[in-house]
Amino acid sequence: MNSPARNISQDQPRPVIRQLDEGAINRIAAGEVVERPASAVKELVENAIDAGATRVEVDYADGGKTLIRVSDDGCGMSAEDLPLALSRHATSKIDGSDLLDIHTFGFRGEALPSLGAVGRLKLTSRVQGGEGVSMSVSGGKAEPVKPAALSRGTVVELRDLFYATPARLKFLRTDRAEAQAISDVIKRLAMAEPYVGFTLRDVSGGGEGRVTFRADPESGDMFDALHGRLATVLGKDFAENALAIDAEREGLTLTGYAALPTYSRGSAVAQYLFVNGRPVRDKLLVGALRGAYFDFLSRDRHPAACLFIDCDPHLVDVNVHPAKSEVRFREPGIARGLIVSALRHALAEAGHRASTTVANATLGAMRPEVTEPRVYQMDRPSQSYSVPYRPSSGVIEQSYNWQAPERAEPMETPGFAEMSVPSARMEEIEAAPVTEALPLGAARAQVHENYIIAQTERGIVIVDQHAAHERLVYEKLKHQMAEHGVKAQALLIPEIVELSVNDAQMLLDMADDLAKLGLGIEPFGGGAIAVRETPAILGRVDAKAMIEDILDELSDLGDSFSVQARIEAVLSRVACHGSIRSGRRMHAEEMNALLREMEATPHSGQCNHGRPTYVELKLSDIERLFGRT
């Protein structure tokens, strides 16, 4: 059925092609650049950074709907610059000769005219040694340049965003949601520019407003400055549990910080990626980050990281999206491989380290809720009974050889109910001559036949023996697989999988890589492929389902971890069955041997699903639990 626009009778006038006026063109173009108040803030703050600002202040009201004001101490603009800055496709960032040679945030020359087309925009600026000037644009209609008072830099004030296109206002979210989006934009740019100071202020209702975010300029080298800025933006916990990343491959440099697997999140909100200093949300890079951690986290957990890829501008195209939030690498495989290899190397270097938040969570769970002031025993009035006192000979006799009976006789103490002794077993110190100076200390006890208590110089360590040994066995199996390769099993009758021609070619281009993982495929005419070998360790598999999973990965990431992930999932299950089981009693020698192996094995700080294998409690924290400090 033809649409009404195409159903034109012979006696009706023919549609006329006409040139849209400048105002309509600007409003249409503004829809691509300015999606919401946060988009306007992003464009204006990027302009301030490009102008060499060392401090940027952002004020907003009503989630940015009624007011956005960005002030900077950059180079400023002259009276001749203002009309040009407010005209479309006028910019100081590039000369147009090479659209790939981009070293600044902005380069399109669209932000200011787009904002002036849909809101009430006022620019006030002053260059060093010049006079302050201002110019206003409302709904695309510009006013003459006027003198203005300003000490230095530029102030851009945008009021009543989308007043010229009221239909767009209906698509905005609540003031709180829009304010949160603005905050997220500022925080991303603050991470990208640690040497620049940022202040974000909510001035809704008038007055000086309320500062919602502040980051002072950092000093020191790049890693120190970034570490300090991340502590401000993402919090002290992230900074304490993040690993420094510094790697290079074929013209691409990767720097930044990536958190330990045990410092994972329930969503991808703590993943920040930058290309040549530009914040991006790129599927390729997000997929590479997920691939680097796929062996350490379960599917419902997400890594936290702040990573910067820097390269020659000609190796990446940033001009593929109006908001410049996506990029396209000339060699995407190099970028992806760099992220995966660098992060895996850093995680391996971390060894048995686990995040400090594990201990903090443990201490939080152990602290009782105090609803009234503490009253210690020495401050209590004397009771009508006394606890029986058992004299000590100066040493705790046989304390480390004590074996818990099935049930102990209760102490004949008034006021105490009958108790059962918990399952605990302690070993003689002499039987385990291990120094406490080692990272995981010396084993002192095993409780509930699953948890090893070790003493260190600074506190104690509690180890989940099953989870820890499961990881150790798993790493050994992976090492063996890497040395000898993945054995393939030939199918008695090859399985034919029908695919589209493009999908089949995509798989055949990767045939050599898949063969290394035990998956042998060959063309079978048209869009069909023949699966002749599958990884032996997987046993019987649905070849068609496996091929479809690999295609999904390829479509999303440009590479595949599906076969390898399946193989290592089997290794994980084998490791689970081959590890020390919960409920097994261990001797001191066994417990200390497990601790030493954990210290020598990469990734032993978390099990195969990203959960911690041990908790370290500092003596000072333990003393605080008992009110001793």
C-alpha cells in the first residue's frame, strides 16, 4: 500500500523542492549536537579546555533547563571573534586541510550556533590586553557586539534551553536526572584533564547555590596527577584498589588504572574510556575491557577502570558521530589486543592481592549497632555473682594441640545457658615454624573445617581453603593448556552449519585462530561451513550453537572469546572438583603450604567467580572492634 505522500493524483500540484532558511537548518542541526542539558555542558566545557583554561566553573539551575553558565580563565575572544564563533562551521581548532589531524576536543564549529538556535545564549569574553566584549543570540537571532566587564577568560551563559523548539522539552527527564547527567559529564572531563580544576554548582532558586562537585588542579607526573584525580572523582576505595596500567603496541599507548577483580561492580557504571583524551563510549573498547576480566568475574559483575588510549590522530577517526562519543580505529584488533594483554599482565603482577574493601566489608559486618553509650565492665556495678576464676600457670597448656570434642560440658556459671563448642582446631606454633613476615603469614588455626586463620605481623588473615585451592588448581590447568595447546577431537561425521555468506566468510577468516582452540572448520559451499573438529575437553558439544555464539561475539567485538571461555569454564569445573573440599581437616604443614602457593600464584586473591579467597584484618581494626583504641 502506498503512503499518502506518494499517492499523488495527476491534477494535484507537484511537490516543490526548496531551500530551508538558516534558522530551520540550525535548529535541525542542533538536534544532533544538543540532546539534553548535559550535551550543552559537554560542548561548552570542552571549548573552555581547548582555550587553555586551568579552572572551569559550571553553574546550572533546574537541571540545566533554565540556566547553564560556564566560566573559564582561558585565552578569551576578541570583538572580531564573537560573530565568527556564533556562525556555523567556524572554528579555531582545525584549518580543514586534514580532517584526521585533530588534537582538540572540538573541531566541527557547531556547538555555539546550535545552542544559540534553540536557547538564549550570551557570550562574554576578554583576551589578555584587550577589552571585555559580549554578544547574545536568541532563537538564532544575533545582536550586535557590546562592551562588557570581565577580568579574563570567557563566560558562556545559556538560558531557557529548547525554548525555540518546545517539543524537545517534553523529552527531557526530571531535574534530578538531568543534573546527574551534567555531573557525569563533568566528572569524565575532570578525569581526562587532571591538571585543570573543576567546580560544579547548583544555583536553582537563586543565590550562590550549592557546590555539588569540586576537583582542584593536580600536580606531579601524569600517573600521580591521575591517581589523585581518580581518588577525588571515583573515591578513595577505587584509588587504593586500582592497578597502574602502562603499555604500548604498534603506535598505540595505553595508560590509566584498572581495579582488582574483587573490587567489581554490579553494573558498568565505573568504566571510563578515553581516546586521545576524549571521553568515549565505544563498544569495541568496552568489549575489550570485559574480555580482559572474563576469566576473573562472573557475568553479573563488571570491572572498574579508567583507561586512556593515545595514538597518532591519523590512526583513529573521531569524526564518525555528531557528539564525538564514538571512534573508529584504523586497526581495531591492535587496540583491543592492547587492552586485553595490558590488563591481564597487570592482574598477574598483582599476584594474590585482594581489594581492601573486602576487609572493610568484613569489619562492617562484625560491628554491632550501638544504640546507647557503651558501658565497659570496669564501669558496671558489682553483681551478686562472680565468674569462676581458673588460675593460669603462666602458659596456655596444650592450647595449640586442643581438639574440639563433639560436645563440651558447659561451665557451671550462673546466668549462662548451655553452649556447644564451635568447630575449631589450632596447631602448635613449634609445629609450623613459618615466619609471620610473609604476606599471608603463618597458619595458626582451622575453623569449621573450611577457614584457615593465619597470623601476620600486622594482623590476621582468614582464608577460604576451598575457594583458594580451586583458583590454584585452575591456574595450573590453564598453564598446562597453554603449554600443550587444546587437543581437538575429530567428528566422525562433520556437522554442516548453514550461515549467510558474510557470516561464513567472517568465520573462515578466523579459521587459523579457531584451530588453535581446537575448533576446525572448512568451507562447504555457499554460506555453509563444515565443523570437522571440536575441543576435546568439551566432550560432546552442539557445534551449531557454538558457531552461533562465536558469530554473536564477532558481531559485537570483532573477535571471539566464546570457545576459549567454554574451555576455561570446563577447566574451572575440573578445578572445583579437584580442590580441597570444605569440611576437610588440614594439618599445619598443609595450611602453610597452601598460603605459600597462594603468594606465588597470580590471581589467587579471588576465586574463579571474582569472590575473595581471603580477608586480611589489621590489628588496629580488630582493636577498634573491642574499643581498645
